[in-house]
Amino acid sequence: MVWYQPCDFTPHTANAGSFADMTPVELIARIERRLRMLVVHLPPPVATRVFSAGRAWFMQQLVLEHPAEVTITPVPVRAWGIEFRLPLWNAAGMFKHGLGYDLVAAQGAGGFVAGTTTFLPREGNTLRGVRWPAVPYPRSSAASNWMGLPNPGHAAVAKVLEKVPRRPGCPVGASVSADPGMPWDDAAEGLIQGIGMYADAGVDYIELNESCPNVAGHSSAIDEGLQRRLEKIATTVLAHRDRRLPVVVKISNDVAIDQLPELLRMLISLGFDGIILGNTSTRYTDARTMLHHSEHKLYDYFVNEYGGGLSGSVVADASAQRCRAAVQLISEIAPRHEFHVVRCGGVVSARNVADLMADGVMLHQWYTGYFESFAQFGHNLYQRLSMELEALRRESNRAATLS
């Protein structure tokens, strides 16, 4: 994998800054960022209901935006023969219906991933009258959600992606999962068919999601079920690819570091192309100590009523530790094919990205951090990040020259 010198991918700059320059969604996000501080002080059931409904509505509006193209300072990374103009793009779960490529491409993202999808459409989780429960912890740059993989199915999203006009340096990925609760043979067949649909749709890479804590069948353990699924995909999909289509496996941030050697050897031996570490966390006791005390009441309510997965700053250290360990282990294993680590979890700044790039983790995804950054910088969020990354790169090069 190569970190290239900057080159210009995008033609002109979007407006940013004053309220007068903002699009409606940018203005809503800026206001919501301030209101979020008040939401956590509402009675927890009310806060959960308000934020969950608001976030779902906001996402519907966001994907309909057509911002002007934003000029970024590219920090290109090439992996699997694919060029990513930036080392950062959205995590799966943000664009469940496959819509949003034009949005993030105009913003300057390094890529786009749709899903996660399953073979059959899923409504996701609803409990106590709350659909797709989620809450923020704004003082801690963290959040919880219990969504349960809502999606319209592989076929529907593949049709959307098939029609997406691509931009240079912004590849398209698709995240897939076996259907929770479906008999094993049927679930495996649905997963295989889904990968085939996305391959036919021309996506650039596939994520196999084995990390969601909000559905049955996914966990942080390396169990017999996981190994069986991976072997099935290896023999029926990986061994029969008619083009270079990387398939990477997304594993929970809660996976024990001492399990990584076994896991990585298995993935490499089966022919997978990378690992994403990871997803949300269910280490509730540990996470509570990282949250601002004013958010404990809402946190305790949500965990007790819904459980769900934690994202944002509370998973940053765990994700970074596992990614660094994985890079070192891969170096020791020395696979014969290209195999990369993608970080997902706790990315909130350019410094987060740059620090891990220096340690060999060249690709990154964000979710909670995206929304926080969008609330501050609107559609210029990747422009801001790219400028900071380039400044950090120059600083690093100067330090290396002086030493």
C-alpha cells in the first residue's frame, strides 16, 4: 500500500462558514449540535424517543442534499489496486439503502460503503414504541444505538449501486451480512447470492459484517459458526472471483487481542483481503467510566432497556490497539497476497487518522465522528480533515528530515 503525494481530484470549492452560506441540512445539524446538550437532560425515555426519531429523519434529509463539489487536498492511498483519494470514508450503517454516494463524493470522502444488507429485507429493532433506538453522549463524543440491521435487502441496494456514476478516487463498497435467525444453509446461500449481486453491480470491494452486536449470531468470539461461514465464503466466492474484488471481514472492537493471531492466520489462509476492526462495543462497564458524569443517567437507562452498541470516543483506544497489533501480526505472518487493516471506531479527528497511518493502518472509517464533524463544518468536513492531514504529513516529513 502506498501513501501518495497530494494531487487534485476535485474542481472547485463549496461555500462554508456563515449561516447564510449553509444548506438547510447544514443549518439543522449546527442547531442540533447545540440542542443535543439539552436532550441528554430530558427524562431518558423522552431523550431516547426524541433523538431516535430525529436522527432517522435527519438521515433521510441528508442523502437528498446535492452540495457543490468541495475542493480537498487529497492524501491518496492505493490498496488492492484501488485508489482512495483520502484514507477516510463512512462506516457501514450510515447509508443503509445505498443512497448517499453523490453526497459524500461531493464532500470529498475517500470512499463510500452501502449497507449493511441482508438477503431478506429487515425492519430493524423497535422497542417501547421507539424505532431504531439511539442516544448521544455529546460531552463524551460518543453514542449508543440498537438498530438491528434495518435494510431493504441485497437486491434492492445492488440495483441502486449499479447506477451510481463513479468519481475518481472515491470507490464504492458494499457491506453484507448473513440473515440473523435464518437456518444456516439458507443464510449462507443468501450471503453468497448477495455478494454476487454486488459483484455484478460493479462495486469495488465487499465488507463481510461479522461484528454487529445488535443481532443474533454476531459476537466478539472466534467460534465454530464464524469459521464455518468464512470457509463457505472462501470456497464458493473467493476461489471463483472473475475480477479483483477484495473481500474484507469486519470484526468487533471487543475481540480479544490474544485472539488476533488465530483470526488473522485464518483470514489470510482462506484468501480474504483484509480485516476491519471493528464496530460498536458492548463493554458497558468500561465505557461508563469514559463518559461525562452528566450522561450517566441516560447511559444507564439505555443500556438497561436496550443494550445496544457503543460508538465514538469510548471505542477509540480499543480500536487503535487492535489495529496496531494486527499490523504487526500481519508483518510477521507475511501473507503472499495483499492484506490490509481498516480501522473503524473512535475516529473523530485528523490526528486520529495520522497517528495510525504512521503505524501502518492506512484506511479508516467513521460514523459518530462523521456526524460531529458535519455539525461543525458541514459539507466541508473532508476538506477540513484533508488540510489537517496534509499539514500533519508535512510536519512528520520535516521531523524525519531533521532527525
